[in-house]
Amino acid sequence: MTRYYLGIDGGGSNVRALIIDDMLNTVASVTHAQTANPSVVGRESAASVIRSAIRIALGRAKLSADQIHAVGLGIAGASAEHSADWLHETAHAALPHAHVAASSDIEIALVGAQAKRLGVIVLAGTGSAAYGVNTHGESVLVGGWGYLLGDEGGGFWLGLQALKHAAHDYDTRPASPSRLSQQVLESLKLSSGRGLIGYTYGTGKTDVRGIAELASLVLEACASGEPNAARIVEQAADALAELVRLTQKRLNMPHDPHGIAFAGGLLQNETPLSRRLCERLHLDYPPLPLHPPVMGAALLAKLTYEENKAC
């Protein structure tokens, strides 16, 4: 009898569902253009989006809910560490008889990247974090504190450093600001340095996405040789490398370049940041994931189902 496993990857703006069989063949794939982050839309709406993605995937696969042996879920804002009960309830409402592997978005990214639950993944998107699993199955998350408490090396942090540089620049040399400062003002359509105050505080709400988008400006400026942008990128690489080292230290893991994976928009392509991080981690090139996170969720479902069955 063929077994089927379903993976759910609930990112910041999309929900992806994937059904695979015993041989890891894709049976059905769905991308739902809605967020399932309960911190953004609330648990009731998030659960509805997840269950809708499951139903669509089952329809495309021409399978019934009873034919799914296990489901793995990694949802942004709903790590199993604090939301395991909700994840189980949400999955069981659509798949009442399936084994549930409640996870996190960064864990399924690791499993997808390595095709096993082992190693270290470092993520740099809007925020930053590292997650590792050792040979004993012990896991740890380092970073991931959000833009107010940490996330050094992530997109928001890079953008914020650019804003801080521009503000300092216009205090110390208003007649001859650096090229990076000029680019920041042009990007934000500001006519003077003092306009940064209105942009940053004017609405009473931090423009997290807008500031994070300045990260691409910093990386482009660094690539063109702008020294201030290069300094910011060097600091970001140092911060991300420290996340990896702390993860390895807390799990008593030896440094293994082959056991490291990159994730997040700032590291998944070759950029000045990914290259500098490779140098610090003794990697020849940015490691490419074997599979996307949604496959990681399905693989995690398969792995934990087989482990439970063996017990």
C-alpha cells in the first residue's frame, strides 16, 4: 500500500502544500496566496487558510483525508515550541487520522535543505536566526528575536544601519554626504537628511518591510565598492556567523561546512553578504538547499511517522 505524506509551509505571504508518496514523488502541489501567520491574521483565520490549502491539495491529488498518513507543518509565527496544540488541532480538523509533525518554519527549511533532520541552517530574510539539530536529535534556535530585540544581519537590521549612517552623515558632513547616504535619500524620495525623521517616526508605526527593503540597496552599493555599505555588510556577516557558532557550541557539534545550509532572501543567491558569510564559515560557495521548505515539511512528516511506527 502506498503511503502519502503532506507538508505545509506557511511563510509570511504564502502557504504552500505538498503531497508526496513513499518514493518522494510529488503527487500534488499548491500555493495559496495568503498568510497563515497567526500573529498577523489571528489563529482562526490562519487555521482556515491552512485547512483550505490541505483540501485543495487533496483534491488535486484525488486522495481522501484518510489516505494521508502524516502531515508536517512549519508555520511562521507558530513554532511548535509555543503553538504545538494549535498546530495539532488545525491539522486534525482536516486530516483526523494523520500523524502530525508540528514543527517551525526554520526547522522544515533545515530538513528540506539537508534532506534529513540534522545540521545547522542560518537564515537571513527580514530577520535572522540559526537553527541546529545534532546527532542525538537535540535542537536549538539561536536568534530570531525580532527587529526590536535582535535580528542582527537580517534585512531590517541592514536597512536600519543604512538609515543610521545617513543620519550620522548629515550631522557630520552635510555638504558632502557619502554615496550611500545619497542613495538612501533617493530611494525614500527625501529631499534632505532631516526627512529621515518623518519617514522613521511620522506614522507612529515602524515600516518594517520598507526598512528591510533597503537591504538590497546596501548590498548593491557594497558590490559597487561603496565603503560604508561594505562595512555594514561585514558586520552583518560577522553577526550571522556568530549565530552559527553559538548554535554549534550549544549542541556540542563540530564545525562541518557540509552540514551548514543557508536560507532567506539575503542568502539564497550569491550576494556580497552570502560571500562574506561563506568566508567566515570556511565554505567555498553558498550552499544550495536540496529541497524547498515545503518538501522539508513533507519529509519531516515521513521521518517522524516512520520513527513512531518503529517504536
